[in-house]
Amino acid sequence: MDGEYVDALVATAPDGIAFDDLHVAHESDGYTFQTPDVDHSGIDEETLRTVAAESPYVRNWYFWHATAPQKADRWAFLRWLEGAEQRDVAERYDALADGVSATWGELHLTVTLSDGERAYSVRHRADADVGTSALDTHDDPLDAREIAKHDDDGGYRPLKTAPSLQTGWAFPALSAGEFVTTVDAFYPATIANWHREREGELDVNHWRDTVDRQTGIYGVVKTWDRGDGYEHVNWVAEACCDDSQCLKRREWQYDEETDLGVDGGSGEFPCREPCSLVIAGARQWTKLEGETSQTYEFELTPSEKEQVEAIIDAVADGEAEDIREADIYEGANRYRARFLRAKLFDDEGNLGGVETEQ
Amino acid sequence: MDEALVIAAHGSHLNAESSTPTYDHADTIRATGAFGEVRESFWKEEPSFREALRTVDAEEVYLVPLFISEGYFTEQVIPREFRLEDWDPELWDSDGTSATNATLAAEDTDQTVHYCGPVGTHDSMSDVIVQRAESVTGDPDVGDGFGLAVVGHGTERNENSAKAIQYHADRIRERDRFDEVQSLFMDEDPEVDDVADYFESDDIVVVPLFIADGFHTQEDIPEDMGLTDDYRTGYDVPTTVEGHDIWYAGAVGTEPLMADVVLERAADAGADVSSAIEQVREETGGAKPATGD
């Protein structure tokens, strides 16, 4: 291994090297080799090999040019993780010896330097402080596809960036290439889109563009937009794209000129267009919102009105299952809901005995 | 630069297992090393059709739809979502079951994309159906004394949906391996509900031409055929229905040999994968590739 990075340096020196505080050149009077620690010029190849073999700057250069994935976004992601743009090599290597971590969605990412080599690990951020021996360990990046499929309760996760990633697993020792593959399996295309955004090249497709593109059973969503109003799209974004539902940061708006009125979230990686779940939801809402309102007359006590609100809140916030069985002080408690149903529904399930069709 | 294979599949918002055959076949192909990268992509899951290409490093991509029929998805949805410039279904010059491939540029990534016809209408799909029959009966020579039913969804939005089923049923019938071969459908005549009426053979292998197991293959078809009153209680293989033993195979797309069809599609588009095809056929029990034409 030692030979590899030194051989590579000698082979590349004639083209000149200027990377991360390392400067190497081959001129008529010999090689120059400069780092913040040493400054050699006019040295022969043997001396170059000796100084290079001991230099962390050379190993650092070799890692970024021969070991790390060279695709621009993957490369930039690895640089971002270890703070390469903020710290010089010496500082970085000090930090890497203890491990440098970052959060990516619900992932806790760490890069550590040992014996001069970078090793990467991935786990759930909730498991950041859990000993690796207490976690199910994996070494195949593609295992992430299966882990990402179900939440901690075994429920299917159709949206990879939903904040419901299961816990209890770790990829403790990955190469740089395996590491980005793992992250991309948990959160597909997030690295690519994050990088495009940093480069000012994120190709955002707004609501109107995306809806206009739909055909087949989703073509109907086009008819939901009427006139200049976009309040309905605010509701969609509030329902589906809030940080509590998806960890991508929504960058799409109603159209190029019209921003939506709800927060896009604070995620590290962007969302560049309404996803298939949003479109599938919008299809259903297009149908439901085509109905005209009617006036129904019910009688509720003030507490019953508040209880209906509490039930909607509990379902919308995914908290219904967390309400304890005997916690009858919660409106969305099961016994409370059953009491309300027993009192207010008729035999056909009509609230207040009022038929839906009038 | 290396070449990549991107598989485009439907996926599901509701069924966790819909993506499983896609992953399995991708893994089989990945293991051959035939492509620098192999990427799964989905209409309903992630990576989405919209964003799969940008996760691939290669400049040259073979894009193979893991779909049964030619039509709405392969001719409209996939080319549109992958942003394949200047796509026109005429480029495949297909009669509904004879799609070839077309080389196009992806608008957002500038990659060269060899857009292939779907696995379902490739000739080698007939071999997978037969192999599925072998798998479910546990008999590598199954055929004599057996009828084979190839089951499809039916017309729905797309007349080619039935064509693909009939195409393979016809091809397999011509081989004279099974005593009888019949195409059946879920939502049109001849209906799968009446499977026993369409065969004289005591034993009938039923192979649904679906990519993944899901509601249709695990719930509707077994109940429609009378294998069970309630899919949740399961059924035996074979189950006797009206005097016939029905060997119900489940989705053909779960058969490991499907990986071969994906490779065949890429090979037809120019990918140099002949040794991978040989390897996959060997591993998944497929026949040796024919030499010459």
C-alpha cells in the first residue's frame, strides 16, 4: 500500500500537483515538494520517495484522486463530510483521528482516520451513541435497501425520506465508495441533487410544470388548478412536505413566479419536484375537492367539538397510537372515541344521525 | 467510461414486496460485473424515473423497462420521466410485441441512453414462463400431460397488454411441449375464473405474466380460480379445482431467469454482455444460449 501512493505521486509529478496544501513539481533541477511542514526543491526521485512516504499530505492527495469516487457529486459529498473546505489538512487529520460526523436526514455519518486510511460508518442518528456491538452490523451497502423498506414497527415506508427510518443497525466499516452507495441507497439521489444545488444547477420543477406533465389517471390533477389561486397547493405542501413528513427541503413552488405560503423545511438536501406520493395524493384531492360544500346541522357539546379536533390532530400527527389505553383525558383515546361514536352515530354510521347525501 | 444498466420498474406506494424482483434481478446482474453500475429505478418508489440517471456515473446507459407489455408506460411515461430527447414510439418499429431499442440523449444529464423494449415482449420471456412452470411443479421436464395457462391482466388502457400474453402463449404452443397452452385474462374473455373449462388436461400450470407478486397475483387470481375462498388462508400447490390439479406459479417476474431477459434486452441494444448472459443462464437454470440463428 505504501508503494502505491508514492508511485502515483512520482508518476504524476511531471504534470504538477497542487492540492490540499501539497505542491509537487518536476523541473530541470529535480523535484520540488512543498507542504506546510516541509519545503524541498531540487531533490532527486529517491529523496522525493522518502519524503513522500512519510507525508500525510501525499496520502491525502492519493485518497482524493485514486480512492474516493471521482463523480463530482460523490467527491464533493465526501469533502463536505470532513469539512475539507473549512479545515486545512493538518487540522482535518487531527479531527479525523477522533472521527468527524455529520447528519444526513436521519443518518449519522462518520469518517475516521486510522493507520492513515479513511474508514466510513453509517447508522441511525438516534443510535449515534449506542455501542456498535448492540446494533445489527452490515457490510454490504445494498443491505440499506431492505433496512429502508420498513419502519421500527414493520410498516412499509413508500417514501425513503420520511422521518421514519428504522433504528438498530450500523454499517461500521465502509470504504469511500461503499459509503456513498449506502447513503444513496437510504436516500436515493439526495447527494446528486444536493450537489446540483451547491453548484447553482438544481433543476427545480414547480407544481405547475409537474402537474402539466401528468397523463393517464394522474392527468386529472391539472383540473385542480383554477384561476390564480394556489391555496390548495399550500395545503398539499403542508400535508405532505413538512419536515415532520419528509426530510427533503422543498424547493418547488407553485410556479416560477409564485412561491407557496408554507415553509419548505430545513433539510440538508433539496426536493426538486412534487414526488409520486404528492401526485397520487393530489389525484385523490382533485376528486374530493370537486365536491361542493353543504351545510350539515349537528349538535356537539364544546368538549365534543374539541374532541373531534383532537382526533384529527392525533391522526394527522401520527400520535393516535401513542395515546395510552386508559388515558381517557385525551380526546383521541380509543375509549373516548368509541364513546363518542356510540353516542353520536346512528346505525348506518352517520354522525348525528344526519345523512351524508341530502 | 463504464456503461451502466438502469432497470425501470413500477414499484408501489402500498406493497413492500413490489420492488423485490427488481432488486433481485439487479443483484444477479450486478454480480456478473457486466456493467460498471446497475441501478434500479421506480415509477412509485425511489430512485424515481426522474432522478435515477443523475445517480449514475456512466455516460452510456442501457435502460430496460421491467414491464410486461408495450404501451402507456414504455412509450409515454418512461421516456417522458427519463427526459429522453426526441423519443418517438416509431423508433421501436413495433407491432405491439416487437420493440427493439433506440439511442437517445437524456435532457438533464446529457447521458447517452439506449432505451430498450420491455422485458415482457422479448422472445426469451417465453423461456422464463416455461421455467416458471418447471419451478412450480419441481419437474424440469414438465409438459407431457400438462396444460399451461399464461395469465394477463387484460386490455385496460392498453390493447398491447393482451398481445404480449397471446404472443408468448403462441410461441410456447408451437414448441409442442405442453399438451395445451391457453392465454387467460383477469378482466376479459377468456377469463381466468373459468380456467378449468379451457383445459382437458388433468394438470394445469397457471403462470401469471406479472412482474411482481401483489394484489392481483396473490389475492385476485387465486380467489378467482377457486384455489381459496380467502387468500389469507393460503392454498396448496397443486389445488384440485373441478377435477383439475391447478399448479399456480405466482408472478413470472419473480423467476430468477428474468435477469437473463434484462440482459438480452441490453445485448440487443449493443451491450457486450454475452458472458454475463451465459453466467446468468447457468446460475438461474436457463437453457444454454443457442449458437447462431
